[in-house]
Amino acid sequence: MTEAGMPTRENHPGAEREVDPVTREVIQNRLISIVREMSVTIERAAYSPIIFEVKDFSSVLLRPNGDVVAQAEGIPVFLGAMQQTLPPVLARYPLETMRPGDVYISNDPHTANGTHKNDINVLRPFFVDGEPVLFSANKAHWTDIGAKDPGSWSPDAANTYQEGVTVPALRLYRDGEVNEELLEMILANTRLRENNYGDFMAQISAAHTAEIRLQELYARYTPQEIDPCVDSMFDYIEAKVRAEVAQVPDGTYTGIDYVDSDGVTDEPVKIVVRVTVDGSDITFDFSDCEPQRWGANGNAHLVVTESSCRVAFKCLFGPNLATNQGFYRPMKIRTKPGTVTHALYPAPGTTFDNISRSIMEAIFFALAPVIPERVAAGIFGGVQAMAIAGDDPRDGQPYIHFMPYAGGWGARQIKDGMNGLCPLINGDNYNIPCEVTETKFPLLVERYELIDDSGGAGEHRGGLGIRIDYRVLSENATVSASLGRFAFRPPGLFDAGDGAVNSLLLNLGSDEEVNRPLVGGATVDKGSVISHRTGGGGGFGSARTRDRGRVVADVEAGYVSAEVAVQDYGLDPSLLPGEADR
């Protein structure tokens, strides 16, 4: 069994020094503005819709010891995994060998702490007086990384080799000069060379942006002024978070959740977490999880488990606080190597999102009895991503349409769940607008609508899922997808109803119509319809206690059918819209 604790305070030059709180606030916000500008650079310079529309990237600043100094808004499950990308770089390239202009790249989950191979990490050291004092790091999702299926999104991948090109922690730039041979080797193993190159250059530009802004910051303040402020920022956030954790009664709480399938077998994957609260310390223990699986949909690498715990921890104990290393100090994580939450080489893990979602919600469900005001009922699932690929008849070039999908979020103690929102692990992601989809890809979006009755009934109703129908306008297109919660419904809390399941219908309306929520590289004919339908969130509290006026309003809005209003909510039929006029 391994225990992953966050880095502790070290003998840093800034430790134990008094700081001016105004200066600290200025420096903190300068650092946050730098990582935000890094993200803006990536978004504006990228070639692929998954980046410039969806915003599937994240940016952070790290100390050489790995401490998270500042992070921008972005993919939550990325942000909790950025810190871990630095140690593999330093293991191969010690600090004393680094030079200004060096840039490091990686994606391998097994040797470089990558989340999955589509996610490319770029790190660049920043020097002051010849010493590296910070690293800028960004992670972005490449649409294809050369796996067995176009889009490199294969829930049925049986090992890491089927998931695409492996990039260990390597130096790609030396003194500002790119290693063309290494870059060529990486790009040559992908299907969308031009797009991937453009996205990579956007990541390099973000690192350059950080370099410029850090030069400006360190021209204004010395390391002797900045370092104590950073240490003080850590201590301040740690104190705020510990005060929140301390409000939870001491004890050990168990949470259980399921992933429907590992992508290869039909056996569900059980996630078990024991959450121990001891004063202001909290431990997430996954030692009782089952052995790792063959399929990519049934495994999480350790970095994914760590990051998923961080996301859940932030949601529960400080969603509005700035996030730095101090935020993570109260928490520890325990896992057992060789299990589904600590998969070992050569285990696959491309579609880790369903395990990640399950880890987060198992934590929520464990703590729901003691902090019901902080948790939400079951969410519709993970990324629910789908890749549609083929050759565009308009120019003969290959295309891959890929994005996360929105669905219904779980209700809370005082609010309904949100309709049609991207999943928890994806944070502020957007979908790709229909107009962009139809312009860039040979696809026609025929339907895009909320699904009535998909949210779980409750005193507070679960959010609604989304139906999107695509008509395929190219020959021999392929579809790969990893929908979760197609067998296990998003659970309601405290006597509420569950949300609806997810489904992916291929060849809609034809004799060949089939539901394939987990699929890798299935071929669909030109003119066929793919119907992607996400589930709804679970409800919170008994549906019979929901305000009658709100039930009527839901029926009027088309969120809830008249039948469900009467059957599940117990609404008097005479109160249904239009009944008084009959």
C-alpha cells in the first residue's frame, strides 16, 4: 500500500518571514494573472476546436520542489495532476543541468505521471540570476495521439500500447532550440499532424507568455520579497481549509460507487473509499478497491486518483478559495498498487474519466450523512466523450470531431441540479457550437435539446440531460465513445429519485439501430444518424415535499411530464397546466 501525502513545508528561503499582507495580495494576484494569460494564449493560438472552443487545457506555476504556486481556471482533473509532471523531468534532467530556453514534454501515465496519452504536458523553467526559481506548466488535449482508433479514445484498449504514442519526460528545447527529430517522431505517430503541431505551438507560446510576465514580476520584486509572500499564501490557504475540515465530525466514513464496465468485460467496477477525518486532517483510503482491469475504461493511474481526490476536496472545503499548495496540505491519499485506482504498467487508462467521476462521487456519498449541505446527488457521468472520424468529402482530408458532452447535475440541499452542464471533472469546459461543428466537419446537427423527465425527482429536482443527433455526411465514418452510467443510474440522496441513464444510439431509426455506450472504432454509413443522449442528475429529498408551484412550473417548461408530476411528485391532476380550463 502506498500513501500519497502532499509536499510539506521545506526549508525554503521565504519560510517563517513576516510579510506585508498588501504586498502578498498583489503578488498572489500577479501570479494568478500570469497563469490566466497562459490559458488565454493557448485558447487563441490553438488549431483544434477541442482547445479553442472546449477549453480542454490547464495552466499552472510550480516551484522546483513541486509546490503549486498558482493555477488558472481550467480542467479540474488536470489541475490536480500538474504538480506530478515535474518530478519525472527532474529525475532525468537535474536542476543544475537546466538552462534558460529549455522546454520539456511528456504524456506517459506510467513514467511521466500523465493523465492519459492525449494530454500533452509542457514545462519550462524560469531563471533568476542563473537559478531556476519557477516552472510554468501547461497541459492540453490533442485530438489524436495515434491510438488504435481515430481520436485515440478507445474504452476497449487492452494495454498502453493500444492507446497511442508514448512520450516519457523528455527535453524538446535546449537553449531555445527545438529538437526537430524528436518533434517529428511525435507528430509522425498522430493522425492530425497539422492540428497537433498548431496546438503544440500554442502550448509553447503559453510557456513563452509565462516567461515574459515572470520577467516583469521579478524586475519589480526580488526573490527575497516574493518567496516569503508565496509561503504566506500557502499558510493562509491551509488555515482556511483546515478550519472547514475541522467542522466535520471525526470518524471514518465509507463511500461506494460503480463504473458500469471496464470497456472489455461487462463486469462493473466497484470503487470503495474510506474517508477518515481527524481534526483538520483528512485521509482518502482506496486500499479496498479491486485489482486493475484489462480495459481502459476500468482503470485510473495514481495521478488520476490523486487529482480526483483533490477536485472532490476542493468542492467540499473551499470552492471559492485560491488554490495553491497550502490547499492540499490537510489531505492524504492511500492506494494499493495494482488496483483500479492505482493501475500499474502496462495497464490502459485512456477513458479514465468514468473512474475519476466515480472516485469523486464515492467521496461525496461517504460524507453526505455528516455534511449534507456541502454535497450534491449523483451527476450524469464523466466526460461522455465521443469521437466521430473519417475523410471529409469536401477536401478529402481526415477529420476527427471530438468533445465532452453536457448532462444533468445532481440536486443539492437547497437547489435543483443544473441542466445541460459539462461534467464535474471538466470544470469550465464548453461544448462545440453546432455552427462550428457543421462548418468544420461533414456532420449535420439535427437535434439539440433537453431530455424531459431525465432528472431525478426530489424536493429539489435533478438537472436534465441533453440529446444531440448527428447525421453523418461522409463515407465509412468511425465512432468511439465512453459513456458512463448507462447501467447504474445517477443516485438521488435522502429519499429522492435517481437520474436517467446515458445512451448512444447508432444508426438511429434503422433496422441496424443499436445502443453502444462504450464503443471503439465502430463504422457507420453515410447518411446514418448518431444519437448521443446524456442522463440527468439525481434528486435531493423526497419528491412529495417539493413545492407544488415548482412542480407545475416544471411541467409548463417541459422539464417534467404530466405523468411523472402525478406519479412521482404526487401532484393533484387538477393542478396540471390546462386542467382548470377543461
